[in-house]
Amino acid sequence: MSSKDVSTALICKNILGESCFWDPRINSLIWTDIEGKKIWKLNEKNQSLDYNLPDRAGFILPRKKDGFIIGFPKHIAISNQDFSSFEKICDVEINLKQTRINDAKVDPYGGIVFGTYNEDPDKINRKPIANLYRLAPDLSLTHLLSNITVSNGIAFSQNENIMYFADTPTGLIRKFEFTHNFKKLQELESNMTFNDVGEPDGATVDINNNYWSARVRGKCIICINTKNGKIIEKIDLPTNTPTCVTFGDTDLSSLYVTSLRADPVNDAAGGNLHKIKTETKGFKQLLTDI
């Protein structure tokens, strides 16, 4: 375990900051405030911009072409660079009123893997009706997993064909091996459950294929050795509700952490963007062919 200096990268007071990534096309951090219906951008000079959206965005991802892919509650759209136009490309779970699109990542074959989230406010009786999908570059939609409540923690190792995924309420970070274009998806054994440090939310993988997990309601992020499932490092944060983590800056050696503004009185740092200088690095962000 270790403790590092954590700085506030931006006082943005997001209601629900999520889906952060370092965009190599413009050398800026991009993320979404889901409940605020905004996209945020922070460049290398620490200058920020925010853009209003027509609806909540569970995820945002970069394209090889101009613009972004955005997961609105019930559909996926292509956005232009300044978020002034949106082209719907795929409807999702339009017959399930309780669910919305949530976490997503670009996969190694240029598609995106994304999951849904049962946002029924009655959490005690909330049912696992959400799912995990893959949207291919040709816009074909494949169902990957079911029996999910809150899709989170999607991340891909490099050169190993391993995908990680977490259904937040279960606490377990699951591990899957996949074949080319996800023709097969096989679950592998995983012991990555850490209930004493919050619940698994957004995640990323570093150059050593260690898995970094934002621990919502756990006031920390943790780094997990994916070979033995043990925590290598735990970094405490000023907020109880970190939501997503990614490597950023030009050399990809800084960790950026978004957060949830759940309790402004007792957790004033909740909703802000935090930054940690690390001794490792992340991988360059994949761009989707969609």
C-alpha cells in the first residue's frame, strides 16, 4: 500500500462525473457529467470547456474519424466535434423502461463494448435486468452478458485478449477471454472482490496490465495485480465517491479520477476532477472505427 499526493485538477462540481479518457487527437481529457447532461474537456494548459447535451450521456468515446460516440440513455449516437449535432445509430433496450446505457470502452477491433444499468431507485428490490453488448464497426449489435444490475469496470488488457467487467453491487471484478471480434467470450476464474474498500466503478489498465479500479463509496482507487488478484496499491482520495479513472497527460503517467457529488455538505470534493502522478503509465486510448 502507498499514499500519493492527490491534487484537484478541476473544481467542476459534476453531479455524476464518468467515462473519462485522454483523447490523443487533441491532447485533452474528456468526460461526461451524466446527470448534468454535459461533456467536459480539460487541455494540457488546464483550460476547461463544457458542452450542454440534449440528454444524459452514460459514456463518450473517440472515433478515428472526427467526433465522438455517445451513449444516451436509450440510444447510441455519433456526435460532431463541438457537440452541436447528433446522429442516432443504434437503439438500446427501448422496451426496458428501468435501464439506461452506462459504462463503455473501445475494444481492440474498433468496436465498442458497453453495458446498461437498472436505475430503479428502489435499490433493495432492484433486479438484474441490465446487459452487456458489443457494437461492431458495421453497426451490428451483439449481446454478450445478461443478469446484470449496474454495468461498470470495463477494461481491456493489451496483447492478452482479456476483458474485465464489474457488476457494481456484486463487488466482483470479472475476467473474460475473447476471440477475434468477440465471436467467443469465455469467463475465467476471478477472486477480485474487495468489499472493505467500496464498490467497483470505472476502471483502466496500465502498461503492466494491472487493473486500476475507482472504488465508489470507498474513498480510494486501487491497483490490482491481475495475475494473482491481489491489491498492489491503494490511493486514498479526498472524496468518498470516485467513479472512473484513466491515464492522461502527454506521457500518460497521470491518473485522472472523476467523481460523484452525492453529499456536498460532508463531502465537498465529491463531483470534482482529481489527479495523481504515478510511477507507471497507461496505454494510448483506442479510437473506434464506428
